[in-house]
Amino acid sequence: MKQWLSDFKLALIQEDIDKLESLLNTLDLKKMLEDLARDFQSDELKDKLNDNLEQMRALLQEAIVLMNVKKNSKACEIQKIQKALKYFKD
């Protein structure tokens, strides 16, 4: 799970949408819970789980914002190209 979080943070910093999508597709919460349960006692497990889920929530929120910004940027570029094509056709 630590590796997934690290990879996700790096992809977010690098604004690598393809890597973010790939990581989201490989996210296995069941395996994460099994690993945490094996490694920690009940109180530690609860604290560690809350910490990991909070990190994931924050990272996913940032990823959504980044994807929306990228999507809007691409839409703006497409509109500019369409206007330029229309200008040259007329």
C-alpha cells in the first residue's frame, strides 16, 4: 500500500494522467486491508487504516481536480484550433 501511495503521489506531482488512471485501475482495497490486518494489532490497525484512507481521499480529490483542469485545458485548445480553421476557411 505504501508503494501505491508513493506512486500515486509521484504521478500526481508529475501530472501524469495515464499513470493515475493505471494506478486507480490496480487499486485493491481488499488486499490493502488484509495486509494491514496481518501487520498490525486492532488499535494500530484502526489508526493506520484511518491514516491510509485519509491520504487516499486527499490524493483522489487532487487527482480529480487535476483531471478536470487538464480536460478544460484540452477543450480550450480544441476551441482555439476550431476557430483558427474556421478563420482560414473563410
